[in-house]
Amino acid sequence: MKRYFIYLGYNGKSFCGWQIQPNGMTVQQCIEEALSTILRQPVSIVGAGRTDAGVHARLMVAHFDWAETLPDPAFLTDKLNRLLPKDIVIYRIVPVIPEAHARFDATSRTYQYYLTMQKDPFRYDLVYRYLGKLDFDRMNEACRVLFDYVDFTSFSKLHTDVKTNNCRIYEAGWKQEGDLWVFTIRADRFLRNMVRAIVGTLLEVGRGKMSVEGFRRVIEAKDRGKAGTSAPGHALFLVNVTYPDRLFEV
């Protein structure tokens, strides 16, 4: 069997998340159906992660296996883009070593959250409009607290099937880009709902409802009930997934 990585993006507004589920259309299901139609055999794909309903991806990676070498991955990419809905784009398909795994071999993932105080009729479904003032310097001070910990149970959705709530965060902070404030966070892995829970709790800090030390106590409590309400999903984007070079040595 030959293994391939698919690099893709999607607008998550119309989907019930990435992973196949019985109660609605998902991104994974759309791509599997398109691949199976073109290749005329059932094809399953494995994604680098699981984005929630309404969450977007500027860059997601998935892998699939095929019995033989694909003669023209660029042609397959074009065929998929013609068949898939307008919400999903395939950037490229590349061969990888047989042992490569889109989820378990990822060395980092990066998310961005977009927030504005301005009313914008053209971006309202991709950006979270916050009504009020926020202290972004204080929020960035709280972001630096994240580097002191690895157990983020307080920011995890309850009753998930993961074996550990440990993550290593490499980057976290807010930066202004025009009228937007963009929160960027990069880690080796993320828990279910983790980024939205962190953003929601940082907003409590920015509003003055929680101190930086209070933010630290939330993490140390290892209790989701101590953290803030999750920020809305429509302003969250998966923007990058990285892998070691050895996976592409085919």
C-alpha cells in the first residue's frame, strides 16, 4: 500500500466538525466520498486533528492509503476540487513513507482566533465581535503563564477518550492586525475545546473579571468548571500542522 498526505482547507460553517458522525455532514465524510467516487473504491482518511462544529481550517492534513502509486497527484487534486463543495479546497497530495501518520507524527499544530470590536457586515461569520474594552497587555501576561504548565485539564472538554491532558505549548499571544486582534497558539497537541476555553478565560482576564494569578489558579485547579465560557467557534482557525522531513523521504 502507498500512503499519501492531503493538504487541505475548509470553511467549517456548514459542517458538524471534521470527524464523521451520524447526525450531520462533516468535512471528513465529504472528502472520503469524493475520493471514493473518483478512485472507484472505498477510501478512508485520517486527519491531523478534530475541529469542532463551525471551526475552520486554513490548513489541515490527512492521510489515506492506495494500493498502487498514484500516477498524477496533481490531476487527482484538480478532480477533487471540481467534485467537492465550495467550502473545501485541496491544496496538494504528496507521497509519504508507509509508516507516516497525519495525527500521531505531527510535531506541532497552530490555531488562530480572530476578534474585533468593529461591526463588519462582510466578516461577521469569521470573526468574533466583542462589545466592550479589553486589556490585551494583561491578556498577554496571562498567556505567558501557559508556558509554566503541561496539564490543561481545566481547558478540556469533559469525558473525552484521551489518555492524558498534557500538552506542551510553544507559542501563545495576542497581536493587533488592523482592526483585528489575533490570538495565535502553537503546541504539540490540543485537547477537545482547548483553544476556545483558553480564549474564553483570557477574555475574563481582559475584562478585569479575573487576575493573572487567578488565571494561574484556574490551570492549577485542573477543573473545567473554574475556567471561563468557551469562545464562539466561528472565529477559530487551524492554520498549520508540521511534520518531520523524514516522512517525505520516498
